[in-house]
Amino acid sequence: MRLSTVAHSAGTSAAVLDGSAWRALPAADLSALLATVPVRGAADLAGDALADAVPVLPLPAPGKVICCGLNYADHIRETGRELPSYPTLFPKYADTLAGPDADIVLPAGLQVDWEAELAVVVGATLRRADRATALAGIAGYTVANDISVRDWQYRTLEWFQGKAWDASTPVGPVVVTPDEVDPAAGLEVICRVNGEEVQRDTTKTLVFDAADLLAYISAFTVLRPGDLVLTGTPGGVGVAREPQRFLADGDVVETEIPGIGTLRNTVRLTG
């Protein structure tokens, strides 16, 4: 099942994809729907087809956005670190999220970098969950890019200030339920800049998989339906290249996970 928030002539709606048509669900967006309806029953509530529907940011109001850094073995090695015993976590706000085709607008002069990621959408309340409970509590998976401002990220040992710029983290275009995609079987995570492939890896190489992350996070903070967990980026980021490479004004960043979808975002660095 493929779910999203779609824009149409009458506003926005949570929606489920039925063949090639989006059918309305009884909520203004997917965040609101997941707060009240179990994801497995969502399709039963589908209404009329929305002929002019276009997917936008699927989860505009997550209660929590939690990200894992350094979670692919090759990316960890390119930073010169050892494989971790525990996940490296940092938060974002809902304000950091952007739609699948939105421009990424940031001030000129920043060191802006790409980070293609698989994101996990929480579908049940999880508090101190074991791995099996966490796995059962996944509503689905989507695509994200943790666009990072490196010069701000490395001002201190804490990454937060380089990761939480408003409208800098595109997500979408859809949320695909676990019966259709399985990261444990290996989903490719791909990033292209102006058509040039800069990242490609498979979720088989994650150090901590989706269930591991949700179980670990739920040990110290409750996760609720509609929360979002980003699972980390593969190797190939710009800051680790020789020479370093950062995004320029007008660059087009495509983030793809086959089986889920593709984000296409243009970077706008303004004066």
C-alpha cells in the first residue's frame, strides 16, 4: 500500500494510491490520519478518486523526527571512525521537512551537502519496545535527504546546528507499507547531483536496522504514530571527498530508493 498527503483543487488530503489514482482518506494529511487510524485499515476508508492529486510532503506534522548518523559501514570508514556499539542520534523539528519536489532554499556561502536516506514511519505507540514489537510498529518507509550545512555542523562537537535548518530535509513522495518493501532484503539508496551518481548502497549494510533503531529510541523516549526516524546515509557525501565538494546554487539533487520513489530538489542559495 502506498500512502501520502496530496494537494488537489480543494486543498490537501491524506490519500491511498489505487492503481494510478489517488483516493481520498478522511484526514487533511497523513500525519493526522496516522494519529487516529491504524495504517493497516487505511485503505478500507478510501473515498473518491482525486483526479488532480499531486503528492506533497507526506508527514507535515510528526511529533518527533529522530535521525541516526554513521549507520552504513562504508560511510563510517570514510569518516575514519570505528563501527559503533550504539546508534549516533540527533533530532530535527517538523520545520526542517520539505516536500519531494520543493526547492531547498538556504543562504549563500554555506557548505551544503547531500545525505540520501531511508526513513521509517512509526505506526504504533512504542515505549521500551523489544525488537519484535518495534518491527510490528512500523507503518512504512519513505525517502529522505538529510541536507546538511557542514560548516555549521562542525562548529562544535554537537551536530544539531548543521542539521536543523528550516525546510532543508526533503521527504516523500510516498510512504510504502512493510508488506511491499523490506529493508532487510536490501533496498538501494541512491543520490545523484545534476545527474551524476554520488551515493549508492543497500540497506543490507546498515549497522542498526529500522527495528533496532525504533527499539533503542523507545527505551528513552516514546514514539507515536506518524513519527519519523531517518536511518543514516551511505558513503559518498561531499565533505568526505578529496577535494571536498558542496552543493551550488541551481544544483538538482535526486534521491531515489527503488520500490519507494524519487525526490527531486533544486538547491537555491540566496544572497
